[in-house]
Amino acid sequence: MKGWAWDHFKPEEVLSPQGLKILYSQGTCLINYQLLNRLEAFRLKLGKPILVNFAGLQYRGYRDCQENKKVGGAELSMHLSGLAVDVTVQGMTASQVAEVAELSELFTGIGVSDKKNFCHLDIRQNIEKVITKWIY
């Protein structure tokens, strides 16, 4: 897409179907640019592809309220504000991704779902860094 600044992430990889519709019809990107910059920096640090929306899991980046409800997201999910992504890195467990994310200091919210093997990364604006281990 013309004007898209992130080499390793396409709009389809970070936006839900509704987010894509808004991007292509209105030119408005509903995922935070700072989050995309940090995700790009994290990808370069890892030296491996980071998968956001893959294999039919199309709600791991920005989501609207209906999409968030569909996946059982928290009522005040960071995904609703475009401040979060759930990622998978091939060859790494979710816990390993979280460890590298914590060391990188790029994200202020980090969560792990070992059962579903994904790591939640966000840039919430609170003072304290939050690290959570979710059990699904």
C-alpha cells in the first residue's frame, strides 16, 4: 500500500476485516503508529518474522467492538484502541517471545497464552509495566 511505512507488516497483518475496510474506504489506519514502529523494531531485534493475523486468526491486531466480542476480548481491550497485537513467532514459545519483548523494553503490556501459543504486546499508557500470564 502506498504510504505504508512498515516493511515487515502489511495492513492485512495488523488490522481486522473492519479495520481494513476503514483503511481502504476512508484512508484511516486504526492501529497506533507507535505500536507499529515498536513492532517493526521488535521484528528486527528478533531477526524472525512475527505473525499477527495468520491462519484465519484475523482479530489479533486492531479490532472493533463486535470483533472483540466475537473473540471473547476484554471489555476495555487495548485492541479496541489499536494499541495491542497478539503475536506468534515460529520456532519460539509464547513465553520465549514474552521474555525477549520484556528485555526489549518496547512494550508496556505483555501477556502470554501458553495454551493458544501467542504473546500479547501493547503500549498502554499507564506508569507501571504489566506482565501477565494467561491460562486458557
